[in-house]
Amino acid sequence: MKRREFLSMAAATGAALSMPRAFSASVPTSGVPSQPDACATAASRRGKLLILIELKGGNDGLNTVVPFADPAYYALRRRIAVARDQVIALDERIALHPSLRLLLPLWRSGQLAVVQGVGCAQANPSHFRSMEIWDTGSRANVYRRDGWLARAFAQWRVSHARAAAAIFGSVEAGPFAGLSFAHASHDAWTHVPDPDDAPCFNRTNVNLAEDDRVTGDLFNASFAPPSRPATFLDSIEAASRTAVVGAQQGSYGAIRVTLDGFDTHANQSERHAVLLEQLAQGCATLHAELVRRGRWNDTLIITYSEFGRSARENPARGTEHGGAASHFMMGGRVRGGLYGQSPDLARLDGTGQLPVEIDFRRLYATVLGPFWGLETRGILHDDVKPLPLLRA
């Protein structure tokens, strides 16, 4: 059976093997432990892994997490609303889009949090500027060039912790922009030739091109190359195979995977359903693999997007750039459930958008503080409170 077929089967059935293995670890063929197995032995002592899933283009939160009990939803979206008899109800008011069915096992096991009303106050309708705000973790009136994860890595540098990062599905550095490394040709990411051959890569076993230069004391940091696999599920598989956290206790890792296509100005219903199905399959696949490798309890998966979509549909059976939207957080330490206020379509703002109830930076503060144990204010440059959704 091919690896992709196994991952898809595991995701679809919710099955997962419990044998703990490091990322990209291989099974030994002799009595001599291989380097991957040495990494696997240390898996239980390793630090925390963040996986960001970027929904590029502005995901429609209202058709992702559906307020199916609100008549205003169907009045505003006569042609693109998700029918009541098709939604996956989470309670008496809120439901998931039917394409997200593969997330149900995580919801039922209490490991999926649905955070409603997430966004940026005074959001910008430009894709570029809004994504810059989300990537830098800043207020709308603050202009920065360094990503919020780059500032997190800077704290680890001071403490000499081991940290690693990887990007799949996009060549943009995004939240990693401004990391302390230099490169003569392209964004300074060191190259990992094959994750299966380098499951615990570091500066001694990465394969640098002649013009690759890493400057300064990078606190034993490792970087996987930005890449654009053929499909989102290829990106998910690549992410699951990438050794982003070393074997040392107290190490940390961050991966970003991009799913593009959410700028649904026309013919949204069919396009959005396909995208959400890919998202659900990707998350289910990651869950199956991380459980199999003994990493699920040390991982936090978060979705994010530059903005939501308009509450009212447009004449092209699509939506325009909007305001707040719902996002997902999942992992072995997540206290599942609904967080934030359900969409109140009677309280649209002056531009007809859903108002922001939860500052998007609270998602980041939850990662930085309770999950990673970093000093949040020094990274977000503001007093941002984490969300109370992680178990100790």
C-alpha cells in the first residue's frame, strides 16, 4: 500500500497506530538502532510543535461554521447558504459545513476548539496588507516587517533553545519573516534533501548550497526549504514527514502549510466545499500521523486567514472581503468546544461585516504563553490574553 493511500485511509476511518516514532523515522532492519530510532526514543522528551494552516484568500467563516438556526443567515445568503438538512450540528445553533465531516472524531473526543468571531479590529480589505497584519501579529495601524514567529525564535535564541521551522505550499516567509539568517540567493532557508534520510536534521547534516550562508549563533536552529508541492495533501504529507523538532528536551518547532483558493467572489458553493473537504482531510491525516508517531499531545494545529467574507452574498453567487470569521484549534491538549460569541447577523458593522469579537492575536498568545511558555508581551508588543482552551 502506498503511503498516501495509508494516510488517506487512516484519516477517513479515524484509525491511528500508537507506535511512537519521530518525524520521518524509519523502521530498523537490523538489531543496530539507526539515527531515526535514536530520535524516536527521545520523542516523548521533546518540546512542542505548532502547525499553522493558512487558508489563503480569505475563508468564508459563515459557511464554514454555520449559524443554521438564524433566519437572517438564509435571508442574507439565499443562493449560497448551506441547507439546514445538510449541516453537521455542533449544538442547537451552530454547525459545521458538511465537507468538514472528517473533523467530527476530533470534536467528539474533545480535541477540536471552534473559535468564533476572530479577526483584526479595523481590518484592511487588501489581501496583502491584511495578511501582513496577521503575519506580523500587529495592530492594524502598526507596520512591521518581522513575523511573529520570528520574534518567538528570537526569544529561544536568548535561552539557547533548539528550534526548527518549515514551510509547505508557499514560498512566502509569512510569520517567519525576519529570522536571523542570511542567504545570497533565495530567502535563506537551508535545504533538507530528503526528510526520510534526515529525520533529526541540524547544521551538521543539512545540505547547504555553496551560496547558502547562516550567520551568527542561531541557537542550533534548523530550517526546511519553502516548497510548493503539487497539492495541499502533498503539502500535508510533506509536513508530516518533516523533522522539525530535534531530539533534545525542550526543543520547539513550527510548520506552516498553505491551502490557496479562498477568494471566492463567484460560484462559491462548489469551490468552497472542495476546499473545506481538503482542509478536513489534511487535518485528519495530520492527526492520524501524529498519533501514530506519539506526537499528538505535543502538537497544536491552528487555522488562520487574512479575513472572513461578507455576510451578504453577491450577485455572482459569491462573497466579498469581509470581517470576523471562525477558526479551528486542535491537538491533544486542546479543551474542545465552542469559544467566543456565535455570529449575530443583526449586529453587522457599518460596512455590513461581522464585528470582531476575538482579537486574532489571542490565538498567537495561546501558542506563545500556555503552549510554548514564552513571554508573550515581548513578542506581540501588547497585552494580549491567551484563550482558555489548553489543558495543563
